[in-house]
Amino acid sequence: MATKPKKSTRKPNAAFMKPVQPDAVLGVVVGTKPLPRTELTKKLWVYIKKNNLQDKKVRTQINADDALKAVFGGKAKVSMFEMTKLVSKHVK
């Protein structure tokens, strides 16, 4: 009987765990304290869900309110994939 190779526990990527500093524009949405990118993304989604900003028909689209419009460079609608690229411009 063959034994299965042991699965190694997945180690988190150090670059994602390193705290980043949101600028003032992004700080309105996620807070101004440094936090890892993973937490930043979670807080962003909490904000989106709380304010019902996910499009009802096209679930991959985010409808920006005034605070998110500033983060998204003035765009009223962005895809969730484009969102990460736009947010990365607001962290140090």
C-alpha cells in the first residue's frame, strides 16, 4: 500500500504580509494605519459590501461612491481585477 506524500503547510508570501502605508485618499476607506496587503484588501471589500457598491447584474464590477472614486482615479465603475491595480498606486 503506497503512502501519500505529506502536504507541506503553505507559507504566506512575505511581500503580502509586509505592512504598507495607505495614503490619505485610501485612508478614508481603510484607515490610516499601516497594514498588510491582505488586510487592506479585506477592509476594502468590507467597505464595498457594507455600502452595496458591488454591481447587482455584473458581480465583477464595483460602482464607486465619492470616496472610492478618488481611489479609482475618478472612474465611476471598475472591475474587481482593475481595482487592485488602482489601489496599489495609493500605498507606500
